[in-house]
Amino acid sequence: MAPKSHAFWRGYLKLSLVTCPVAMTPATTESEKVRFRTLNARTGNRVVSHYVDAVSGEIVEDDDEVKGYPKGEDDYVLLEDDEIASIALESTRTIDIEMFVPSDSITWLWYDRPHYLTPNDRVGEEAFAVIRDAMASTKTVAISRVVLYGRERAVMLEPRDRGMVLWTLRYGDEVRDADAYFGAPDGKDPVDKAALDLIGKLIDDKTKPWTPAMAADPVQARLLDLIAAKKKKRRRTAKPKPAPVAEPSNVIDIMEALRRSLASEGKRKG
């Protein structure tokens, strides 16, 4: 079961007549990121932002703000908040599974935000486990819709260990057609077999087990170092600028470059 203090959403998972309470928690966090506030450099006070009328220059009060959809130059269709709310999904607390699809049929391009989904009480654990294990055995994922982050979203549920991962999916008009950039999937570029073999050896030499440290943020560490130095009121030594890198030539001998790369990797390992 999910730690109750960390769950940001609680509701129900429903499949036909089977329903069980669930808890959802974002699988990623940015709480450790360094965040800044904008201050007035002369006074040290925080700066407050306001919407300003583009023509009159006057501050617009919250009650006077309204959403507008452009239909021409300086011409808008106005929509009130209650009008937008009236077309939203009725239930915001039930993940009603509408269908299942093969687990390999949705590419990662459609994945938006991951969340951990777990049963929220002992009584519902069995129903949750049956749905989860059935998806795992049939190699399928579930598709549903739910209101998250203020909008109705399509979501995908995939079994993972003793729980599920719920991915919000990107909207249909957000993913561009790859064929327009890469060409038809059946098209193939001619590749030199010897060069392919050398690249394979280079990949073998550089292959390592994945660790989260590979995705570390070096700028975050340097920012924290800078802030710590500022707290101690000492100047941080400026980092020397790297020497300019010469532009590579467009004309290269791919085989010679690969041989040198493999030789360099061998010396490094030695």
C-alpha cells in the first residue's frame, strides 16, 4: 500500500464490476531543484507579478481576467471558467478502464508523466493484484481517462512489480508524425559492413550497467556550491573558460576514425 502521507491523489480503479481504492503518487520529483525568486536589487524585496492591459497599461484584477480564443486580429471568443468546466470529465476520482492494448503498441513518444499506482486499503488489494497480474500475463496495458493537473487526460496503466505505473499520455495533436522527418519505416540506408562491425566493437567497449548517476545534474551541484560560498561571504574562484574547439571537417575517413577510436578506448582501459 502507498504511504498515505505521500499520495497526492486517491480514488478508485474500476474494471467492469470490479472496483478497488487506489492511491497515486508522482514517480518523479523536482523538490530538490534549486529555485530562485526575483527580487528588487535596490531594496532586496520580492517582486510581485501582475497581468497588465496591453493597450491601457493598467493592472488587470483577478475578477476581470477571462480566457479568449483568437478568431481574428484583436478579435476573440470569450470563455468563462464555468463554461470550460461544464465539458470536463464528470468523475475526477475514478480510473475506469475502457480498453486494453498490446504493451508494445504505444511508443515512448506518447508517454508524458509517470505515477505510481498502488492499492489504498487491504480489502482492495486482491482485486488490484488480479487486474495487475492479468495484464502482465497477457502483455497488455490498460487505457482510461481521468482528470489530473486540472485537465482530462488519457492515461496508460502498466503492471510493475507489486503495483502499476500510470502514465499520462500526450494529446493526439502533440506528437508529430516521425515519417515526415525520418522517411517511411521500410526505407533503409546502405551501411558499410566493416564500419558496422567497428561501431559494434566500440559500443561493446563503452557499454556499462545503467545507474541513476548517469543522469546527474552537474549544474545543480555547482549552483549549490556557489550558494554555499555566498552564504559564507567568500568569493568563489571563477571557472576557467575551456579552450575553443576546432570545427570538425565535413570530409572524414569513417574507417580510420573508428580504428583510432577503438585504439583510444583500448589504451584508456589499459
